[in-house]
Amino acid sequence: MKRLILFGAPGSGKGTMGDLIQRDFHFQKISTGDILRNAIQQDTTEGRQARSFMESGALVPDELVIEMVRLRLNRGDLDGGYIMDGYPRTLAQAEALSLISATSEKAIFIEVTEAEAVERLLSRLTCSACGAIYNLATKPPKKAGICDLCQGRVEKRSDDNEEAVRQRFRVYAERTLPVIDFYDRKKTLMRVDGGGSAARVYEKIRGLIA
Ligand code: ADP
Ligand code: ZN
């Protein structure tokens, strides 16, 4: 397997699980959310185009995201395999992915209840520099406001507020559930119960990909 796709609602733990898999299996994690947030921070043309969509919880237009993923996949550093976190999120993106790179892949669908996901998102903190994920309740940074990994600033993401979270769930149900359904019917999709602690969920995922 060369590509592992992580599917799941906002707050399902895709990013956290992707980080753990990257650490243990030496797969590169590719997070379109991180790529877009970096573009916004660097104030690139793409970042300026993406910003208002992201802040409101809408999807960034397919064209823009597909082109960013194409550039990322063509950089030539992914021979050891890679994890996709947050892509594909629409059927057009899924189609584009198989055109950019048709390769052996697995997909894991991390299932959580909306209530648990929303609770996590509203208490989540994120490193603005490296994207590392923290949580006020379950995994605070060792020094308040400072990333354990890179000393970057740890803060609330601008779309982790109630209104944007509600919108992200709506978009997920309308645009991304059909993609997951497509993988379920046409390709292999493994399901994991994503409720409970990150350590427990990760044990299950490790069992599936080892
Ligand atoms: P989450 O999965 O918790 O919503 P992400 O960091 O994956 O967090 O995504 C945050 C936002 O970035 C999305 O709400 C959307 O605006 C944008 N985004 C990320 N990935 C994509 C994508 N594949 N297509 C369109 N927009 C995306
Ligand atoms: Zn960091």
C-alpha cells in the first residue's frame, strides 16, 4: 500500500491519527487543511482565495485544492508512502486524485458521534506553526500556549467556533459522505470506532495497517 486515506467528520481525529501513523510507519502526512492554513499565513494568492471559505466552514473550491494536491504529490518525496488527511472531500477531488496518481491505497473511516466531535473541536488548540493538535482537557501543551514540538504559538483555530463547526458538519454530510460511500462500494474501506481516547483509537488503526 502506497497511499492511506483517512476519512472522518471534523473532529473525528484524522489529524491526530495521521500524526501517529507518520511517526510509527514513516509515511508522510499530507493535510490539505495544513497546506491551506500555511498558504494563508504566508499570504500567498491561494491563501487569499481560500481564507474566507475556511473561516466560515465552507469548502475551498475544488480547482484550487486539486492543484495544490497535484503540486504536493509531484514533489517526489513520497516513495515511502503517504497519508491523506482531509482529501478527497468531494467526488470531483476523488476523481482528480486517481488521475494525478493511480496507486495502491487503503482507506480508513474513523466514525464518531457528532456530539463527541463537536466537544473535541470546541476545546481543541492547534499549533499555528506545525499544526500539532492539543486539547485543553485531554492533552494540553506542557507550557501554556507553546508547542511542545516546535515552540510555535498554540491557539484556537479560527474555524473552531460553534457557527463554523456547524457549517463544517453540514458540508461534510452533503459533500464528503458521498465520497466515503463511493469508497465503500468501489474500493476497500475499513471502519474504526473513533470514540474515546486517542491511544485506544490508534491501537485499532495500527492493527488495521500493520
Ligand atoms: P476538519 O477536518 O476538522 O474540518 P481541516 O483542517 O481538514 O479540518 O479543514 C479545515 C478547512 O480547510 C475546511 O473546513 C475547508 O475550508 C478547508 N479544506 C481542507 N481540506 C479541503 C479539501 N480537500 N477541499 C476543500 N476544502 C478543504
Ligand atoms: Zn508546533
